[in-house]
Amino acid sequence: MSTDPTTRVRLGTTSLEVTRLGLGTAPLGDLYEAVADDVAEATVTTAIDLGLGLVDTAPLYGNGSAERRIGRALASVEHGSVIVATKVGRLLRSIDGAEVSPVFDFSYDGVMRSVEESLERLGLDRVDILHIHDPDDHHDEALEGAYAALDQLRSEGSIGAVGAGMNQAEMLARFAREGDFDCFLLAGRYTLLDQGGLAELLPACLERDISIIAGGVYNSGLLADPRPGARFDYEPASAALVARAVHLREVCDRHGVPLKAAAIQFPLGHPAVATVVIGARSPAELTENVAMFRHPIPAALWDELRAERLLAEEVPTPR
């Protein structure tokens, strides 16, 4: 596997080419802690300067603040040099004068409004990828409303790719069978700790030429710093998960490999995975992530993880 994060690969059967590493921007929407505007914009600029050609965002991230910050950072960037992905399914609305907050809306009309509002915040006339965002309890409306809207936008050439982004693999596997999707953003379900996407979703994607964008590769921080109190899926991790993550780190230490490096590179061992998007809240964090992506990993590390039963025999690993 190439450890060059700027290597470009085709996304599904589209004409879009994404870099092997992309920037996730939930932290730039003040996830867990506030980020200053200038730091957020510098993080996006640093990603572009380092050659990362994919920026993933959503209206949900900071109630639009991540999109606005990205828009300001992209204002001086050559049009088309960066693939921008955002999401639909939540409109930002103030109800009865209350503070603006996200409201679920997977209807056709709601999605069209969401796209218009995202373009305004981003300062763009188009985005390359649109994902249906977390439709866990809204399958039918997401398929009949949101997917229909995105399919139309794609057919008109207004977007380049139709996707869905979720923290679960099961509904994405249904979407793979029920619609014509180009890519899926799978968050946290194909990582060193959790390979839930392996059984059904990833084979379905290979069969249908749907690219996986792997997100949440640190599982909300547990694989970045395994310790009591660390988060897994946005909540404090159980003692069993912390122990497993510590065991993973111990094996990595024996091979002189940071756990972060193994975590960020692992998903790309599967041929359905086109790219990894990793969140960062500062240029320094982003630079570290790029270094972790480039860090050499000996095949013996993956072999020992199997021997220690931390990875199943059938799980493909980077070579």
C-alpha cells in the first residue's frame, strides 16, 4: 500500500479522484471544544498545502460554522482542485425564536433547500459529493426523498457523486442494494477496534463499485489515546474496550509503530476503501495525522495482531 496521502484514486465509477487521506471537519465545528476561526481556516489551508484533495463537512458540524470556515479558507483556492463533500438531512432552523438548531428533514424539498444553504455557507456554486446524513430512523424518507433529490442533481451534473454517511453498516448495505450510490462514508465501523462493516457492507460495495470513505478511524479518540475516560462512538468507552485498545497499543509498541499510525492506515487494507478522512482541529494535529499516514508499518505487526486475536484471520491488512 502506498503511504503517500496525496495519491489519488477514483471514487466509485465517477470521474472524481480523491486523495488517500482527506480532512474531516467535525472538530472545526467545535466538536468537544471550541476552535478559533483563524485556527480552523488555517487547518483547512494546511490540508490543501499538504496536498490533501478531499474536505468533508456537514451542516450539522457547528450548526453551519464548519461550512462557513471552509468557505473562507477555499476562497483563494483554485476552483476544482479540492473535492468538497457535504451532507443533507438536517436543516438549520430557529423555531419560535430559539437558537438555530438542526432539524431532521429527508424530504425532496428539504434536501434541495439544504443544498442551496450549504452552497451559500461554503461560497461555492457546486459541491462534488453529497451524502445523506445519519438517516438511521428515516430509511424510507431518505430513499424516497433525499436519494431521489441527489439522483436528480447527479443526472443534471450539479454534483459528481451520491453517497450516504452513517455510523452503522447495516443500513448502508441496504442502500447499496436499493439505490445507485457512488460512495459511502462509513464512520467507526471499519477500524482496528470494530470491523462491523466487513461482513456485508464492504463485499456489497466491491460488487457494485461503491467506494468506501472510512471515517472515525480513531473511534472518537480511543485509538488515539487509550485510557479510562477516552471516548468510543462519542461516549466514554467501556473498560473492556479500553483494555482492548491498550492491548493494540502494546503490540504496536513492540514493532516501533504508533497506534495512531496503525489505526489511520488499517482501513486501506480493504480494496473497497478508497480514502480515509480524519478530523483535525489545528494545523499541528493535521500535520501529525499526515505523519502517521506516512509511517512505515512492517507486515509483522499485522501478523502479530492476528496471532493475538486482535484481528480475525480474514481481515485484510495493508501490504
